[in-house]
Amino acid sequence: MPRVDRLVLGIFGRINAGKSTLMNLLTQQETSIVDPDPGTTADIKSSLMEIHGLGPVRILDTAGLDEGCQLGEKKRRKTLSALEEVDLAILVIDPVQAFLSGNLDVETSVSAMARRSGRNLCAVFNMHADAREKLSGSGATLDEAVDFCRSALVDRSGTPQARLDLCRGENVTGLVELIRQAGPRQGRQPELLPFVAGGLPVLLNIPLDEESPGGRLLRPQEMAMEYLLGLGVPIGIYRTDLMLARSSSKRISSGERERFQSFLGSIGGSHGVQLVLTDSQAVDVMSRWVPEEIPLTTFSIMMINSTSGGNLPLFAEGAAALDHLGPGDRVLITEACNHDRVAEDIGTVQIPRKLSEAVPGIGIEHAFGREFPSPEELAEYSLVIHCGGCMISPQKLSARVARLAEAGVPVTNYGIVLSWLEGPDVLERVLRPWKEQS
Ligand SMILES: Nc1nc2c(ncn2[C@@H]2O[C@H](COP(=O)(O)OP(=O)(O)OP(=O)(O)O)[C@@H](O)[C@H]2O)c(=O)[nH]1
Ligand SMILES: [Mg+2]
């Protein structure tokens, strides 16, 4: 399943500002419920569409940021976390509502946070047909109300902005034009395996283990196959039985090794295979079995490079922190997807077990799924170990990397740690293909 790289647009603002009205205007259908009752949108509503000139986008309609109760605080936290992950934040301001309230807390915090986390921002002033009438008793003109609101924008005149009556269908053109003007250009995703060229085959090692879901391949495996097919590269797919490969019985393990070598030989052998790409948890076996002449790397390293937009060096540098870990240090293992944890789960069992053996006395904690700690919480850790990130968007990973940078905590990745655990030469080997191409 190839990844569709969508820009993410998020709609933010206070309750009843017209956020869902904007969502519906853009998608040209009743995607979100619009209602005069305050707090209509309680959770994030997501919709996919194509915007000419921007490409495929995901639009997030969010809850109003000024709901005072405890539930409001939960909604607020979720909305602000979405703000860190969008490519473009659309701040919806009802100038009458904001002016009459006398404060710009919501608008100021959205604008400041977008600036702090490096997100693009634009502002839409929702100019209801009856706005002037509603302001009449206040002594201010509508222009003055808008100017008052503009003072909340960190870059008052540089922030793209438009005055639109969102209830009027024909204003969709102005809205799309604003988004096109404010939206970031789609960055080119890095090549999945930039050092692979047409010609010699690539061997994919997809081992047999308890974690593999029956009847289907995992996303990185499918992505690698699709990528290699596109290049016209012959693919050999091999399944190592890890239990046999690691058997303490020499007869059993060498039988499994011979089976691998015979397969490798059948697709070209030492000088006829350009790469072995393995599941990270088999790197102990593959680093011994794959002849030195053949480059070796892992699916997890490939994925983190792709999802992070080519930022593998950050995760590779983070591995240096492994050499300095000692008793009492805390390490956080984070996995972006939710799945049930089976007996030999990589994140909860294999890495903690091997890491505790290598560094006795370290504390290992976990964060799974969408949850990712704040910079203050992250600062407590000596190292964060992230999965390949195949189930999260590049935007989400970039928001996580920004939090880690703010906290000053090194980050590395499953494939890198599992290779480091096998020794510095194995780590150097799996990173070598990436270094040589840069
Ligand atoms: N005519 C008019 N309608 C307004 C005015 N202010 C808000 N509304 C209406 O208030 C409702 C709120 O619009 P929504 O798009 O649901 O607002 P929202 O920002 O998504 O609100 P929440 O989801 O509750 O945070 C709609 O029915 C608007 O048309 C106004 O000044 N004039
Ligand atoms: Mg709404």
C-alpha cells in the first residue's frame, strides 16, 4: 500500500466562530454538524479531499478552544496537539464575537503556537451578514473590530488572511485561494531505498515470528515491494524461521542457515544480490548469515528515514546515547500504532529484555498510540526509542521530533537499537548504505 502524502489542514478558533461552517464550505457537503449551540464539535472531525494546486489534503475540524469546563480542557488539549501536527492552521475569527468578548486569548494562543511549532497559519474573518448590526451598540465599526482581532496575530500583516461570509456558498473560491496562498508546498518525499538501482535482485527477509499477522504483509514490507517493482528490481522474498535459526542445537541452526544460503545462491549469491532488507528483529541472524559483500539494512530504518522526510541522521546520531546509558537512566520506548502485545513483542519484550541485559539497572517505560509526552515530560528521559513510524503521518512524526528537540532528548529507532545490541560493527553495517548515498 503506497503512502499518499497528504497535506494536513486544521481549522481552529473559539466556539461558534464558524469552524464547521468553513469545513462544510470547503468540502461542499455537510461533513460537520453546524449548529448555533455552543460546543457542537466535540472531537476532531477529519475529511479527505483534493485541492487544485495543493493536491490531496486531510482537513481537521476541531472543537472550540474556549470551553471552560473539565471536558473543555480535554478537548482543548487534543485540539492543541492537532495544531502541532498540521501543515496549515486556519484560524477562524468571528470579529463581532471576539470584539464583544473583549479578549483575544484563543486567537493569540493559536497564532503563537503555530509560530512556535513552525506551522503555516492563515486567518479567516467570518463576516456574517448581520455583523454590522450586531456591533451597532458597541460604538465600534466592523473594520475596528477586525483590526482589534488582527492584533492577536504574531505577524499581523504577514499572515495571509481573508474576510469571508462563510455562510455564503460562493465564497468557496476566496477560501481556496487563501489556502493555496498560505499552504506549504508539498515537499518531495525521499526515495524509499535511495541506494537501490535497477538490475540486481534485492532479498527481503520477512521472518516467521509470533507477532506477524496471519494472511497479510506489514505496511513497510508492502511499500518496499511496491517501490522495487516500480524500479523493475527483481525481488526475492525469504522467510527465516527465527526459532530454528537461533536454536542452541548446531544441527538445527545450521540446517536453517543452509536453507537461507541456498535461497540466496538461487537469486544471485554474494556478488549477484544488491541488498538484503530484513525485519529488524532478525538482524542478529542476518548480520551473521549475509556475506559481507552484500549491503544489509532493516525495514524499520527504511521507514523512519521515509516518514521523517530523510531525517535518518537524527535517529542514527541518537544511537550515541546508547553508549552512555547507565543504571538509573530512564528510556522511553514509543510505538505509533495500537496492536495487542503478543509474547515476543518487539517494543514491550524484545528490546526491553536485551537492553536491560546490556545496561543493567536502566528504567524502561512505554508510550503507545497517539499519546506522546510533552517536552517537559520528555526531558526526564535519557533517550527515546521510536518505532519505524509506518502508521503515522510525516506531520505527526515531525511534531514529535519538534517536541524532542525542545526537550533536548536524543531519539533513535527500533532497527538502530536492535543493530547496536549486536555490536558496533552491525550498527555501522546497517547504516552504511544510507551513509554512502548521502
Ligand atoms: N447570522 C449569524 N450567524 C452566526 C453568527 N455567529 C455565529 N452564527 C451561527 O452560529 C453557528 C455556529 O457555526 P459553526 O460552524 O457550527 O461554528 P463552530 O465554530 O464549528 O462551533 P463549535 O463546533 O460549537 O465550536 C452557525 O449556525 C452560524 O451560522 C452571527 O454573527 N450571525
Ligand atoms: Mg463546529
